[in-house]
Amino acid sequence: MPDDRSAFSLKALRRRPEMWLLAVILVVGTVFALAARDFLSLPNIIDLLETYSVQSIMAMGLFVVLVSGGIDISFAATASVAQYCAALIATQLGLPAPLVIVAGLLIGTALGCVNAALIHKMRITSIIATIAMMSISFSLLMYFSSGKSIYTLPDWWTDRIVFYQTETAVGDLVRITLPIVTMMVVALFTWAWMTRSSIGRQLYAMGGNPEAARRIGIGIGKLHFVAYGYLGFMAALAGLVQAHRVGESVPNAMYNTELAVLSAAVLGGASLTGGIGTVPGVLLGIVLLAMLQNGLNLLGVSSYFFQIVIGITILISTSITVLSSRRGRRHRIIAEAPGNG
Amino acid sequence: MAEPSTTGLDGANRGLADLMTRLRTGLPGGHAGLAVLLLALILGFSAFVPNFLSAGTLQSFMYQLPLLGLLSLAMIVPLMTGGLNLAIIATTNQCALLMVWIMRTMIAPDAGAGTVFAIILLALLAGLALCLVIGLITGFLVAYTGVHPILVTLGTKSLIDGISIYLTRGMALSGIPDAFAKAGNATLLGVPLIFVILIVTAVIVGVILKRTAFGISCAMIGSNIQATRYSTIDTRRVLVGVYVMSSVTCFVAALVMLVTFNSASADYAQSYLLVTILAAVLGGVDPFGGFGTVGGLMLALAILQIISSGFNQFGLSNYLTVAIWGAILILVVMVQTLRPHFRQLLSK
């Protein structure tokens, strides 16, 4: 939740874009809870967490890139490539689990570093470089795999791993599974790393003003590799988790999720111009989108209607955020600079 | 040239140099690199692919290019101002859906030629009106809220797509009257009508961007929006105009789409969205705004289409073509950034 130090000052709270989001989430949550009995039940919430764990892991990586002042469209393709290659290694070569996982994560990180090299060394704008990389890696994946899915993943990969399980009074089984734990660890780590470490603060500085950051001695080149490499790593991790959840590797399963993840991150207050954004905010963005989809489903609203709601939500919430922060924007950035957590 | 004799030679030289610079900036010749690349591709393919240089290839080229070309034109206008319109495909699809729906529900099987014509006209007007409304809303949101265009158009894209999918349940709508299909597939002196439409639209967009106050304001906004506002240009009104123009270009794209697919659906051509940006950047449009020409865009489109038809005739998969498009984009941008360094090395 937003910064504890400012939690007592209402004025400081109102200045934080996440507060708008939290308010919207509370309102939407109350409406759904009143309208659909199952909405606030424990099994439903746990189910939601698991469904959105993959997107959340990718969003954590994307958040770091957005803070550093860049943008990346290619992470969904990266996730698919890493997942498919790991699946090939596991099924064709029969390597043990740790090697497969390390190989998958390395492939993702390497693809992220290629993006960083194109952006930093070749001075290609990040959106162009990553669009090009997305076309290249996804098309090559579809070409070499001929679109064939891999159904014979080894057991260690697809077996459910349950950390905690309990039964509710009604008899529903509630299980905290590996995807949920992974998501929580990733979110906690990203939050601590971005707010409490020197590299994290340098990433904020670079996103806020790259030239100023360079002049105070921050290695811009290294940070590019850190940010895009981290996103590549997270994308690969999300890819592995996604295959774990569905029990197979489908080359185009995650294609087209990039805009959904991007909307969630931006809904949560991560600025497209860099330097602004928080982990709790991004998570709230995902929570809002997840709640809307799930709540509308429970209410029996047609799933065709869902995209309309997403569109309206993005338009309204981004407009409110920008309009509300327009007054004294400079003041806010300076005042909040030390407390971007 | 009627210069005084003392400065005659000088003046003539200067006149010639002026003419050359004007030619260089006015024509796609400003993109010599792209033109060379295009020529090399054509020569390369005709050397290795039998029958590449045939009327058939040219014909398919002229039938396949217009849709992507028009969508790219819809993208280049916001790109010039440093924005982006992610909703172009959604707008085009919804406009096409509306036009088909009007035509197929209102035209009775036994309607006379006059009524059919009137209803087609009504459908076109309705489509145009829809695009105008979408453009106005997008433009107002971008100009007056100050939200980044990527976000605004991400929202409008979701919204428009959502409405189309909700109303059609994801199904394709067909039932275009024969008269419309026949007119769309007509040819002018062997050139397909849709290709003529592309060229005409490209010329109009090019002239607007290059020769009108509005177009120059667009480029200025792309370079520096604050400075433009201090130069007493109403940047908000220009921005609204930009998104209206983009949407109206989508209306033309919707017409071409109806002719090419003979039906309309909410998910046609979705994969073209990023390709339009790719084409624009390949054609020398600065994604941060301010610079770019329609001529360069057209050259880039021709290059992409030649690669695609060439590889198709080679029997290579479509996926490989897209991968090569991406690689070419990176290559061209790399050469553009590295050229100053090469020049430095050479002059040393």
C-alpha cells in the first residue's frame, strides 16, 4: 500500500495517483460484492490471483523499463520464445529441471539484452527497436515451430505445487500455489530493489532526466542492460509459469497480451515518459482490470462486453490522473522524489 | 536565365544548385538509400525468382498494397506530431462493419438501381460520419486532457473494438451489393481502382502535410509543442484536426477493405497495426515527431511489399517475411545512426 510516512497526511495522499485507483477499486469492489455473492469469497479471490499471476510477473518487469524511461512491446514474444525453447530442451534433450529453467531464463535475459544493445548502442528509439524485435522473435518462433504446441511437458514442470491449503466452511478447497507465490516474491523483490537499492534509485533518476543522471556519474549504458535484461528475465519467468499453469507450451498463447499488461502498468500510474511509478500502483492497475473482468463474468455480463469496459476504464482513469496532477505537477515530483515506493 | 553578364555564370550555378536542393527535398530522392534498396531488391528478386518481373507480380502488388498503404497514411499524420493512433485498425473495422450493415439491411432483394445507389451513398456517408465522430473524440481527449496519445488511443482502440465485437459477437458480416463490389474491383487503364485510391490519398495527405499551414503546424508540434504554442498556433485545434484526418483516412481504408475482403469483421487486419509504424519509421518518419514525408513512406511500403511478394514466390512462409521486415527496419535505422560516424572515419 502507498507510502506509510505520508499515510497520515490527507493532502499527501490526495496527490498520489494510486489513491484514485484505490478509490475506484473500492467502489467497484463494493458494487460487485453486493451484486454477486461469490465475488468476495476466498476461492474466487485466490483463483483470480492465480489467473493474473503471469500478467503480474510481466508487469513487474515492464514497470522497471517504464521507470527507466523506455518502453518495451516485445516481452510477450520473449516470454513465448523462452517458454518454447525451454519446452524443447526439456522434451527433446530430456535435461533435468534446474538446467531447463536456467536455460529458459537465460534466453529471456539475452533477448532483453539484445533490446538494450539496440537501444543504447545503436540509438534506436525503444518503441521502434522493440516492435522490430517482437516481429523478429515471434515470427521466427512461429516459423521454426510451425505453430505446433508441445503437450508432453515433463511432470516436474506441470505438477501442481501447493504451499498451503485449507478448506472453507462450505467445503471449497483453497490452495496457495506456485504461480501465486512466484508473483508475490517477484513483486516484493521488485519493490525492494527499486526503492531500497542504489541501482533502483539510479533507474528512477535516469527515467526522470537521462542527461542529468549521466552528468552525476550514473552509467546509463549499464542501466539500460539492467532494465531490459530484467524485463527479459521476468518475461521468461512468466513464460515458464504460464506453461506450468496450463500444462503445455503453445507458441502463440501469450501473443497480444503486451497491450493488456501495458494498460495495467500505466493505469497504475507508471509514466510513459519515465521516472514515475510504483510497484503497488502497477499491482493495483492489474487488480482493477482483473476485478472488472471477473466481476462482470460473475454477474453474467457477456464477455464480449468486457473490452468496452476496459476501454472506458483506461480513458477515464488516465484522464483523471493527469487532470488531477496537473495542478502543481512540478511541486509533486520534487516533493515525492525520495518516496517513490 | 536572364542574369547580368558579370554574374551570369555565378547566378546560373546558384540557380542550378537551388534547383537541385529543391528537387532533393521535394522528391522521394531525399531517400536515396531507400530507393537504392528498393532497386537492389527488385533486381535481386528478378535474378533469382523466375517470372518475378511479370505483369502478374505487378498486378498482385497493386492489389495488396492499398490497404496497408492507407492504414500507414492514417498513422503518419499523428506520428508527425509525435503522437500515435493505435485505434486505426479498430476504426477502419468498425466503419466497414457499419457500412456493410447498412447496405445489407436496407437494400431489398428487388430494389431498383436507383435505390441501391442511394443506399450505398447513405452507407458511405454514415461511415464517414462515424469516422469523423471517432476522430473528434480522440482528438479532443488528446488535446484537452494532455494524456499521452498512446494511452488515449489504447483506450479508444479497446472501446471501439469492444463495441464492434459486442454488436457482431465476433462474426464477420458479408452481403455487399454487387454494384459496390463491381465498382471497387474496376480498373483504370489496367490499374486497379483501389491502387488509384491509394495514390490519390497519398498525394492529398502529402500535399496537406507539406504545403498547408496545418501540415507545417503538425511538424512544428512534433518538434516542440511549447514553442509552437508560443508562436500563436492553437496547438489544441491542430491536434484535434490531426486525429480527425487520421480517422477520415481510416474511412478510405475501410472502403478498400470492403472491396478486398468482400466482408467486414472486428478482427480483420489486426496484425497490420505495428507494421504501419514499422513502415513509417522505415520511410524516415521520426517517431518522436517533426520529420517525415509521404514519399518516404510510400518507398518503404513498396520495399516491404516487394520483399513479401518475392518471398511468397520463393515459397517462403509469411512468418519469415515478417521477421525479415523487422530485421530490415533495424538495419535501416542502424545505418541512419551510424552514417555520421562513417563519414567521420572517411574524412580522417
